[in-house]
Amino acid sequence: MTSDPATAAALATATTLAGCWLWHRRLANRHARESAAAQERFQQQLRHERDEHARLLDSLGDVLLQVDDHAHILAANAAAREWFGQRELVGRPAREVLLDDRLVAAVAHCLSRGTPVRERIVTAQHLWAQNEHDTHGTRAWLVDAARVPAPDGSPSVTRVVLRDVTAEHQTEQIRRDFVANASHELRTPLAIINGYLENLLDDAGVEDPAMTRHFLGIMHKHAERISRIVEDMLVISRLESGEAGTLNVEPFGFRSCALDVIERLEPVIREHGAELRLVTPTGDPRIHGDRFYWTQVMFNLIENSLKQNPRPGLRVEVGCTDEPGCQRIWVNDNGIGIPAADLPHIFRRFYRVQKHHSQREIKGTGLGLSIVKRAVEAHGGTIDVHSIPGRETQFTITLPR
Ligand code: ADP
């Protein structure tokens, strides 16, 4: 051991320096480790945010595409992959993916002018069919394409959102048809009334009381037809509004409801010489529903079975039975039946089966079965029809308890 102070001092300095060096190294190592960990955390955060972002876009029901300035797809969400058949979309030209020329043109318009495009495009359903039964009709899209603001120097991106608005489009179409059909149905009796009024205003008509009465009788009949169409339209509109309180639900006996209707139709039954049977094999079932609408349902079905079949030997059976979990109500007749081609349409508003030439007079408003179907559905039930032309027609309602 040396006691030389210089050496001792040098040793002390060396020890201090070594300590410092070690300390620095440890510090540097710790910094390096911390920085690597921070880097890893940052990468993880980035991955997490990217995944979150993708999950968010995938959770959108709308199709979302991001497109570059050359109309190539940069990104697509799950809805896009689903609608465009799960094909690889990224990197492909939008024109190859979008299936319909007008969709392609809408996106091209936004890309070339840089201005947003928002329009409704109706395409053929077969382009989007997901199975071979799904090829009829049209599919409506709301296209919303706009350039996304990009930071300085970054290439610009255009986002294209396609929203499936087929259901709204169909509802609007049904409304348009309804207005057109209703106007048409009302115009005919109004034109007839106007014609007779013009005749009456002419002196010759007014001078002959018998003729005047005859004209007034015809006008009265057509005015009644107008008011029946208007009443039926109001009933349909109330049922379709789906507003709470539309139905006044209270239990009632099926037999008394059916007997009320049969009593009201007694003159028609007699006129047709028809035989009408009311059968309730499980006693008198209690229906939980709005008696007003059930009276309309029974009236329209029984009246149809009579007025559509004015031929001798007509038998009509009206029945109701309690079954496990449901009630079944039926109106069957052995009349002319309904052709198979018309069956899918008879519940549509204003739909009438083309009549034989001998049956030229229009007997109903064409709204009877639409009211029946809507009233049954408003009570949570379903209605089915089975018919063999020339032999029978059976309407069966199933009402869950
Ligand atoms: P309408 O007011 O003309 O009776 P509906 O909606 O009640 O209209 O019925 C639609 C069409 O369905 C009728 O025009 C008729 O051709 C057919 N139809 C309905 N019920 C029967 C039935 N029991 N027998 C034969 N045809 C029927």
C-alpha cells in the first residue's frame, strides 16, 4: 500500500472518474432503454389508434371509400367489402369497383372539379345481388363525395360515402303510386257526377222529373263511392301512421263481432242466395284487439266472398278457433277463386283482379284487402290466402296470443 499523496490523489481521481463513467453509462443505458420503451409505446399507441380508426369505419353501415387523385382506392371499410363482393379493393381503380356508370361518373365529377357531389342514384338490383333470388327491382344510393382537406404538401384524398336508401326510395314510390291511384279512382266518379250535373243544368233534363230523379240517383251512387274511397284511405292512413293510441285494445267475443257483420250483410247474403256458416269449435274465442278494426276485417273479407262470387250455390264459412299460442280466424268460400298470378298482389292498395267481361261494374274500392292486412298486422298477426280458381278461396289469419 502506498502512502504517496500524489498517487493517492491520482487514484482517488481515477476512482471518481470511473464512478462518473459508470454512472454516465448507466444513465445512458437507462435513457436508451426508456427511449426504446417510449418508442415501443408510441408505436403501440399508433397501431391501437389505427385499429380503432379502422374498427370505427368498419362499424359504419354506409360504404366508405378513400380515393386518390387518380381515382384509385386507398382505403375501404367493411361495408364496402361486403357490397363489392369481398374483393380486394385497395389499389384498384374506382371505375372497376363501383359497378354502375352513374356512380363512377359522380365520383369522377367530384375528382375533376374538386367540388362536393351529393346525389341520389337508382341502380339495377342485379348489380348488387347477393344471391340468385335477389336480382329484381332497383337499389337506391345516396352518393356523398367530397375532397378531404389535406395538410400542406400531402396528396389530396377524396372520401366517397354510399348510403343505401332503397327502403326510403320504395316508400316514396309507394306514396307516389298511392296519390296517383287515389286521384285516378276519385276522378272517375267525379267525372260521372259532373257529366250528369251538366245534363241537369241543361233545361231538357230539368223539365223531365223522372229523368232528373234517375240522374240524381246515379250521382248519389257515385258520390257514395267517393266517400267510401276517402273513408278507406283515412283508415289506411291511420293504421299506417303507427301512432300510439291508434288501436283501442279491449277483449271482445269473436262471435258477436262476426254476427254484427253478418247481420249488416244479410241483404247481400239473401240477394246472392248464399249459405253462410259461422263456426267456432272451441267455444267463443276472446280476441284482444280493437273491435272497430276487427269489424272492418271481417266485413271486408265476408263482403268480398259474397260480392266477388255472385253465382248460385255459394257457400261461405266464417270461423275462429283457439290454438296453442295463437288464434286462427278464417273466411272460406267456394267461389270463382283468384288466379295464381294475382295472389301476390291482392293486398296492394287499389289492386283488383282483372274481371271477366260480364262483370264490368267496379264493386269495391280496391282498398278492402289492404285495410285487412294492415289491421291484422297492427295487431301482430299475419294473413295468408290460398285459392284454386273455379273452386275456392281461403283467407286465414293467425293471431299470436
Ligand atoms: P275490392 O274493394 O275491389 O274488393 P279488395 O282489396 O278487397 O278490393 O280485393 C282485391 C281483389 O281481390 C278483388 O278485386 C278481387 O278480385 C279479389 N278477391 C278478394 N277476395 C276474393 C274472393 N273471396 N274471391 C275472389 N276474388 C277475391
